[in-house]
Amino acid sequence: MKAVVYILTFLWASLTFAQNETIFEQGNALYNDGKYAEAVDKYQTILDSGMHSSELYFNLGNAYYKLNQIAPSIYYYEKALQLNPQDKDIKNNMAYAKNMTIDAIDVVPEAGISKIVNNITNSMTYDGWAITTVLLFLAFVVLFLIYYFAEYTNRKRMAFTGSFLVLAAGILTLVLAFHSFSLDKKNNPAIVFAQESQVKSEPNLSSQEVFKLHEGTKVQILDTVNNWKKIKLADGKTGWISSEDIKKI
């Protein structure tokens, strides 16, 4: 019975994938014909089916950009970048979209060792560091076995040196994997979707307005109280914004 269920599940997944591939191609054709709203509908159909990819998010961002809808454009570029953080096309197109935002927010620069470590950590995703760590530890086991069973001194020496270096590299990538996980856990970004939103000093309408934000601005969510989100900007400013005005990435 389980075998039948597995087969049916596999067939359903294969059929869904094939259908989504067809819809994706239809969306691309509509985009190339300048029918950007219709292309968005096609791409959204794929998302509604539970499928997603950096290419799908990237194309959605492009379509919304052509429609001059900056907030969803940046939102989907950010989603694409989460899945493919080194893609230059995504970064370039997102830069164009961000140039159309109103809010000019200075980024507080990182400095020293923290900047170097974070740059190295962000060069791969958490999954990438985890897979690299597993492969390095497997390589360590193989080299140690070669060292243990080798008959010649030179081969033992080379295997021992190699296993030591691979083990050190594995420990380093393990540390970077945990650091990447920690950064991901703290990272809770969102995009402002309201054309203009008041940011308050406290989570209520009667509190003082501290500043305004406009569509497309990226924020970090720090806390939630009822229908309010405490946010932080790249320049360090904090405040409370209505949950309806932002969309979590």
C-alpha cells in the first residue's frame, strides 16, 4: 500500500512540475510581449501551487518593475537573492529598483574583524556551509584510513598532513555554518508596501510620529505587539509601524 502511495505522490509531483514549467514559459512569453500584468498572474499561479525558485522570484521582480510597482519588485528580488545570494543579475536589477525608492537611508558600515567574518559567512548559504562541512569530514575519514593502512612512511606522512588540514578546514566551515545559522535567525527583513507609512514611538496610534517611510524601503522586524511591528532601519533608527504597511520577506 505504501508503495502505491509513493508512486502516486511521485506521479503527482511530476505532473505538477511539468504543468508549472509550461505556465512559467507562458509567463515568460507574456513578459516578452510586454504583457507584464498577465505575466505576473502566470508566475503567481506557480507560487500558489507551492513551487518556488530564484528564477521565478526574479521574473516576478522584473515584471513588477516594468509595472512601476516598486515595493513588490524589491520584495521578489529579495526573495530571489535569499535563494541565490551570489547572482549578479538579481543584485543589479534590485539596485535599479531601489534607485526608484524615496527614502534615503545611510547604512551603518561594519568594520574590522566583524565585517571580514560576515562577508566570508555570507559568501554561501547555511546549507552550503553545512554540505561543505560534511564533505570535508568525509574526506578526513578517508585520509585517516589511508594513513592508518598505508605501508610506506611517505604515504603515511602525506595522508596524516592532509587529514589534519582537512579536519581544520572542516572545523572552520562548521563554525561558519553555525554563524550563518545565527545570522539567518536574527535576520527578519520586510519591505514597506504602503505608499507612505507613519512610524510611531510606541505601538499605538496616539503615540508620537518619529519618522515616515515609503514603499520599497527594507526594514528589520524586531518585535510584534498586536497589529504593530517594531522595526529597525539600516541606519539604526527604530520605531513601530502598522503590520498592514509591511510584508515580511
